[in-house]
Amino acid sequence: MITDEEVEHIASLARIKIDDAEKKSYAEKLNSVLDYFAKLDEIDTDVAPTYHVFGHTNVLRGDAVVPSLPQVEILKNAPVTKDDYIKAPRIV
Amino acid sequence: MISDITSVRQNIQDTTAEEVTTSFFDTIKSSKINGWITLAQDSAIAKARKIDTEGHSGPLAGIPIAIKDNISTKGMATTCGSKILSGYIPPYDAHVIEKLRAAGAIILGKVNMDEFAMGTSTETSYYGTTKNPWDLSRVPGGSSGGSAAVVAADEAPISLGSDTGGSVRCPASFCGVVGLKPTYGAVSRYGLIAYASSLDQIGPMGHTVADCAEIMDVIGDHDPKDSTCIGKQTDVSYRSALVDDVEGMKIGVPSEYFGEGVDADVEKSVWDAIHKLESLGATYNEVTMPHTDYALAAYYVIATSEASSNLARFDGMRYGLRPEGDTNIVDTYSRIRSDGFGEEVKRRIILGTYALSAGYHDKYYIKALKVRTLIKQDFENALKDNDVLIAPTMPQSAFKIGEKIDDPLTLYMADVNTVPVNLAGVPSISVPCGFTNGLPIGLQIIGKHFDETTIIQAAHTFEQNTDYHTKSLSSEVA
């Protein structure tokens, strides 16, 4: 079962801020769903996992240059830009 | 008189495309259902005018369509029903949109949905709930609630939705319209903002099976931009399956989709439909799909896991909301995502992150993928000696707004009949088959992989030999 601390840890992995008041409510609702997931332990699964329903694997194309979306169009949606770049907060 | 493609096409001939398009916008103006997020009146009228003056030979020339708001439309706001994409204007069209435009269709605007397609009632939308036109105190279903509701309310003759765990079929059932979830890979997902990539499919909705087939012929081709898209696997058109004939068709009836938890009126309607098809020359037999009971848990593990990965891209940097202030990158991401996502989306991302995390990955995610194999085998076995399977789409008719939204698990349980189909990747079409207390009931016809032809034929035959598709809000209802 997921504890309030685990909720905090998972939320930080998912980069979602959850404040202390919400942690408990999240843990409760998550636990009822996780209880339900435990159902899967009831059956024997001596089969291969299905990642893709038709077993499709890497679909490749020839290494030919084709036009891409113009950079200026892409940058129109970026909230903060500088020259040809998207500006982001300090990373390092 | 239902507003299907045939009648709209006749109206265009009798008047003009511009008049027809304008009259849909007039209907929308007096709408009570909150089905639309963005209306594109200027571009729609301009296109209609162009079709009137220059002509257009496309198969959907002048036909207005509503598009679910998780499908990218160039130059037109696309929100996924979420605050976090506020202001986002896609710089490109989804593949299906390119095809619709080339066919002459007129995009009226973008319709409401559960946020990021996560829901069964359209109640999680940042833009408010859409109301079921048959009863404004009830949900239209979800997550493509807007797509179904606007067609039922004659605010658009046809629409596109998307179906990951039932999101086209559920609202089709609750709103009394037809909705098709194609075989996984039959329609391109390029431009569909992803929820769960191994399950998502774009699907058509309309008043009739014929309308869904017409749309499929436009959107269902091979697209190299989506490497999971194989497109149609035969040379015949989907429209060629619109044959009124089920002689010799073998119907499998999976017992697990009936019984406990399914409303008595729903069961009766579906059995009446099976007997109707029997009277038209089909035969039926009960089949068992022993792993059905595990499908819901497997679905929610897989879908939330894939969603946690797919929604990692929403970080406020390249599109949508950007947080105020400039703290370190992790805090920035965390604040924007906390503010921009709704409760259900955050819940599913956290569930998925947990299911994929070190120590739990095998227990949840891999286990669920193995259960998926067993469910796929259940379908293959059931369809070995049968042409189609028939079952209720939803275990009940539309529930009240607010009734289930406070307990996630109760809401998830409503998906019990729809999710196995997505796990197996098979096609399924939901058609109206009755009413209970004035609310529509739907049944789904499920087929083999890439055998949309057979399910379309069965659905069309049922529809043409009953009159549920003629029932609209303005007519009498049983």
C-alpha cells in the first residue's frame, strides 16, 4: 500500500507538486485503485507480455532528407524565446 | 428527419454549402449542452463559400464535422480539455485532418472531452461538463462526450472522437449515435495527442453506420508518419460493407459481458437485437472469455503507465502555460504541472509512475502486459468459429452528472465492457439498440483484427431493420 511519503516521492519523480494537505487524499484514492490492481496476482501468467497487439517492431524508412516543420512555426507556441531558441530556467 | 451525411448533402444541393454551414452555427448558438471548446466560424464559412463558387469533387465536400479537441488542427486552438495547453495552436494538422480537408469536409470547431481523454463522462474537462442532450442532468459519456453530444443534438452531422478504453463507444451508447473504434493501426495517430499509445485509436461518429463507413474511407489509410499505422488491409472500401444481409453470419455472445452489474433493460435490448439478427438469418452461440474479469485492472495499469510517459512532455517550456517566476527547473516543472493538470490526470500520472517505478515494474506493468496476452487470446478463441461478437457497450444508460466522479474506482468500473476490446486491438462499433426511461442504450459489435467490413455489415443490417437510428431528440421515443 502506498504511504503519504511514497506519494511524495512518486509525485517528485513525475514532476508534480503535491502539498501536504493533498498527500493524504491522493494516498487514499490511489490505495483503493492499487487494491483493485492486486486482482492481477490472482492469475497465472505463463505467457509473453504483449507490447504491441500485432507484434510490430521497428518500422524504418530510407535515410532521405524530407522537409520538416519550419522552426519559426514551432517557436510561435513557446512562451519564452530568445533568438532562435526556447528559453528555459536554469538547469545546472 | 435525422441530420446525416445524405440529408446534409441533399440540403447543400437544394441550397448552398454556406447556408448549410451557417445553419449549423445557428443551432450551436442556442445550445444548452456545452459541447464545443472552440468554434471556427470564419474559416468554416470561408471554406463553404469556396466550395460553392469553385466546386469540390471530394467525397465529403461541404459536409460539416466536429473534431475532438485532442486531434491537432493547424491554426486552430487544441486544448485536450486541459488548462495546461491553454493558448496552444498546433503548427500542423493531424493526418486524419489533412485527409478530411482534402475530402472537402468543413471543420466547424473542436469539441469537449475529458481532460487528456482520461474519463468516462466528460466531467474532468477544464472547460466544464458537456450535458447529455437526451437529459441535461446526465453525462454524455466520455471521453469523447462532446463528439457524441453535438451529433445527437444536431449541432454537427458527424464527428471524430478517440477511443483508448471505450471513449468513442461509451458516449455513442449514452447519446444514441453510432461510434466505431477501428482496429489498432487502421487509422493514423499522427497528430492525435497521445494518452496511451498502444491503445489509442481515432474513430468516426455519426447518426448512421453508413456515415461512419464514409468517414473511415477518408481517414483510414496507411500513414508512414505513424509507424504503428498499417491502414486498411484490403482493397475494398468500408462503404462496400453497407450490405443489408447477415445470412449465415455467426454471432458469438460472450457470457462475461452480461449478468451481474448489467442493467436489466440493457440486457433485454441487446438480446432483442441478437434475436432480431437471428430472424434475419444469423445464428448465435454463447462463448466464454475467461480472462474478462482481469481486463479492467490490466487496462488501468497499462494506460496509466503509458500516460505517465506520454504526459511528461507537458512542462511549460515549448507550448501552453508557462509559470510565473524563475526558480530551478525541477520546481518550475512541478509547479506548472500541478497547476495545469486536473485531479484525475495527476492521479493517473502518479499511478502510472508508481506502476513503472523500480521495484513495482514487474509486479504491475509487466504482469498487466501478460494479462493482455491472455485477453487477446480470449478474443482470438471466441472469434475462431464466429464472425462477430455482440455485447452491451455500457452496463447501464447515462448516469447523472456528479454521481460517480468522487470515487475514481466506481467510474473506472463503467468501462468493464469496453476496455477488453482496446487491449486486444480488435475493432468494435457501437449502435443504438433501444431506450430505457428515455435514455439511449447501445450494443457493440466486435470483430476480428482488420475485419471492419464484417462488423459494419452486421451493424448496418441491424440498423436498417430497426428504427433506433431515426429516433432523435425531436421525435417520439419509446
